[in-house]
Amino acid sequence: MFKKTLKYLWPYRFAFLIALAQVVIMSGCELLKPWPLKIIIDNVLSGKPAPWGLEKLYTPAALLILASVSLVIIYLFLGAITLLNNYTTIKIGQKMVNDMRRDLYGHLQKLSLAFHNRRQVGDLLYRVTADTYAIQSLTMNGVFPIVTAVALLAGMFIVMMKIDWELTLLSLAVCPALLASILLMSGRITEAAMLARRQESEVYTVVQRAMSAIRIIQAFTKEEEEHRKFMSASVSSLGASLRLYTLQTFYSGVVNVVMAVGTALVVWVGARHVLSGQLTIGEIIIFTTYLASLYGPMNTICQTWGLIQGAKVGVERVFEILDVEKDLKEGLRAFPKSGTRGEVIWENVSFDYVAEQPVLKNINLSVKPGEKIAFVGPTGVGKSTLVSLIARFYDPCGGRVLIDGVDIRDYQLKSLRSQISMVLQPPLVFPVSVSENIAYGRPEAGIEEIISAAKLARIHDSIDRLPDKYETLVGEQGATLSEGERQRITIARAILRNSPILILDEPTSSVDVETEALIMEGLEQLTAGRTTFIIAHRLSTVRKADRIVVLGKGEIIEQGSFNELLRAHGAFAALYQSQFGLDESPEAVR
């Protein structure tokens, strides 16, 4: 984890070195702080000769003023350099957080739907927004304070050894007890921090799930039940956080007690040294001041160690996702500028979401360029999965899918998906303007092209009645639009993308029969010359397909034209009869 974290610090190594230089200056100021006070006590009040021959240059009164002014200057300079150091380190930490978020979010975007189907959205959201901050705590609020404390500790140790080496060694006698505290508590703190983050991510999950389904929750009057779920998750999270804070506070208390014992020993022995004449009062004041400054860094190291344990958990949770290998390997091949011809072939394709539970079994299907194919069959037989393989939302577990005679795994994902326009279920729109929603696949498109696509999707008149027309903002999940309007906006989006391969997953499922007829009329212009795949439960939408493929239990059970399948009196004819309650001849349904 250290190497992985260092990768995020490396781009800011020069700023980090500047921050370290500032630490050295701060340590020097800390070392100087007690000396003006020593001069006042020993040389002004006690009348002893001042060091460096200052008594020849200054009277006691002038020496008092000099010492007092020096004390103010030291504190002012230390405050300024501390402020600058905090700004430098915080800036480095924020940039590291931003870099980690960039990598994590980009990585999540490239992982397959199979990965996302296994994960909770709230947990991933917590990792992106909260866990990424842990790298700042780990480096700038963890490692860096320890580096600062070590530098200060070294300086204090050298000066204190020169004043009284016996007292200095005595003051370090507490170190074994501090080390034992770290060893005993760090494991428990790490475990508590992991549980606290897991429980907090569960709160995110509950809230995200409820907000996404608020209409259903209110429709089924489940508000109280959802509130109980939230409170249960919240109480668990707060309980886990309380345990973590309790452990950290207990750890802090143990450290403080150990240091208090060390301070008492040093004060007792130091007072005896003053009485015996080994030390002056000014020297013992400097020593006890340094002792506080010695124990301060030691306390910082011990306290920060507890903070590091909690931050380490957050960073590990981020790296856990970053270490997930992309199950969709990037190909090297790109489509020519003219695009694909549109030939699509499935060769012995099998697929399952769960092992030993196949969704598709040995699918063999060849589609010619420009052919219009409809997939029909009961819910759950693998229709959407079959077309999802074309865009590599998933890779087949067996066999392969080819476009223009090339295994699609050899293509670059971006190049492959640029050849495909989709209308998927459920219809998804974003909380931006209508024009931005339609142009999502082609953001460079002009307004005239957007309007043209909207007209083909039979949504232009509805948009024209909106308050700001095409600049009207759409609510979250399209709440300000009807289901049919959302559906037609996604169709307009696919029309505008204008790709050689078109996938229509239930394109008219959310519209009335009259609007369906208008949309199908517009889609006829769109599908002309394009390889088109239509998934349909409404069999009225597949009449003009070149070929209808009927799926059952993950296998192709029959295929042919609309009339051929009706004449065969097989699975398609049974589906058609169940929908329309008719036993019509092929001539009657032409």
C-alpha cells in the first residue's frame, strides 16, 4: 500500500520537499522559544553573565527588552511559517484526493456491468466521495506530522543532552511503554475503523436506494418501513463510529498517562539537580519546556499512529476497487472511418450470470449488413443479454461474437461502441436540458439536428409545449416527463447518434398504440440501411422485421419472417395468439 500511495505523492514531490524544509525551520523556532525566557531568569533577574558577551553590549533593562522582543518575533515567525506549511500540505493532500478520485471514478466507468451488478451503488458512492479523503489523512495528516515530529524530536534530544544527559535519558524511559500501547491498540483501532466505514457506506446504500425508488415507496406507503431501515443503518453506523472514537480516546488517555509519569520523574530528579547546584533555575525551566516539546512530538507520533490506522482502512478500500482487473480486456483494433458494414455473427455463444445457471446456450446466428432482426420470447429467456453482448457490456462465457468477421474482443471498446446506437430499458434521461439529453451521444450536434431527431422520434411537439422548449431542464430521473416522453427522448438520442448498428430494446413499450405507430414510422427511416436489432414483447412492432428470432430457455427455437412463423404454428404463433386472441391466416395479418 505504501508504494501505491507513494504513486499519488510523487507528482508533488517538489512541493513536499518545500514542506519538509518548512518543517526544519519550524523545528528551529521551537528550539529557540525557551531561550529568551532563560536569559530573563538567569541573566536579568539572577544577575549571571549573559551568553555571547551580551552583558557588555546591553544593560539588564535593555537585555530584558531584547529578550521580550525576540520572544515575540520567534512566535510571529513560527506562526507565519506554520500557516504556510499548513497551506502547502493541505494543497498537496487535496490534489492527491482529486487524483485518486479521478482514477477510481475512471476505473469504475471501465468495469463491466457484471461487476456493477454485484456491487451496491451506495458503497461505491461512499468509496468515491469519502474513502478517497483517507489518502490525505494518511499522508498529510498522518505521515507528514510524524515526519515533523521526528525532526523536532531529534533537535530537542540534541539540545537536552547538552543541558543534562541524565535527565534526557530518564525522559526517554517512557518509550517502551508507548511502544507497547501502539502494539496493543493499533490492531483494535484498525478493526474498528474498517467496521465504521462499512457501516457508514451501508447508510449511503440505504439512502441511495430509497431516493431512487421514492415513487414506489410512496405508492405502497412504505415510508415508515424505509425510515426504520435507515434508522437501523444509522444507529449501527453511529455505534461503530462511537466504538472507534472510544478506542482512540482510550489510546490517547493511555499515552497521556504514560507521559505524565515521565514528566513527574524528570521534574523530581531535575529539582534535586537544581538543589545540588548541577542546574540553574533557568536551565531547569528550559529543560522542562523542552520536555514538553519532547513529549509533544512523541505524543503526536503515538496519536497520529491511531489516525493512520483509520485512514489506512479507507485507502485500502479504494485500492480494493482499483485492483479489480478489468474483466473486459481492451482490444487494439479500430473500425475504419467509414464505420462497420454491420455484419454480426454469434458463434456457439453461451453466457451465464451465475455459474451453472446458463442464460444463453450455444447460440448460432448470422445477421447480414442492413438486416432487421427482431428477438421475441417470454421474459427472462436472454433477449436483452444477447444484444448486450454486441456492445460488450458482457463477454460471452463460451463462443464468440463477430462484427465484420472480427471477434469484437479485438476491437477497442470506444471504437466498438461508437458503431452502435441503443434504446435501452428502462428509458434513462439525465437532470439536464432536453437538448443535452438528446445530444448525449453526440454533444457536438447542432440544434437543427437535435430538432430533426426529435421529430423522427415524434417528441418535438411535446418539447415545443415545454416552458423553455429544448432548454427546459428535466427533473431527476426525468420526473417532469411522462414515461412515454422519456422513451421518445431516448429514441431521439439514438437517432441523432446515427450509428451503423441499431439496438432497440422495447422501443415502444411505454407509449400508446397511436404514438407507437408514429414512432415506428419514424424508426423505419432510421433503420433503413442499418443492421437493426429489435427486442419486443409487443409483437405488432416486429411485423416489418426481415427476420424474427424466437428464444426459449436461452436457445433459438425458431426463426423466419412474420408470415412464415405464423404459418409454422409454432412458438411465435402461440405468442401472437396469446396477445391478440386471434387465429388468423398469414394473409389476414399482412
